[in-house]
Amino acid sequence: MTDAAQASPAMPDRLSVDPRSPFHDAAVFERDIGIRLNGKERFDVEEYCISEGWVKVPAGRTVDRKGHPLMIKLKGKVEAFYK
């Protein structure tokens, strides 16, 4: 188990699921990632920033004119980890 943890890249301070974002890192997504916001695990996080303490999640089924989901920012203590 320690070999797998050492082979994985370190969790970045800011990460996005969207490949168009400058904060997208495909190497990190080779393993399952978990996000906790205020001690509760979230499964709908699209982007997070640990140092600023926020996550972005979709706002229901609402989409913009290009078909991308509208995001809302939730603030609190953010923890990112490998599952």
C-alpha cells in the first residue's frame, strides 16, 4: 500500500475535473480522489481549492447557453485524499 501512495502524485492545492481548466491534472485522476468539506465527504465536487477553503459543485440541472452546468461555490474546511 505504501508503494501505491508513493507512486501517486501529491494532491495539488487546486484541482478541476474540467479538462479545459488550467487547474486540470490528468495524472492525479488516474486514482480515485475523495473530497471532504467540513468533515463530510462530497461526491459532486467539480473543482476545489484547499488554501482558499472552497469547492465548486453543480447547481442542480441548470446549464449555461453552451450546455455546461452552472456552479456554486461552497466554503469551509476542504480536505483532499486518495481513496
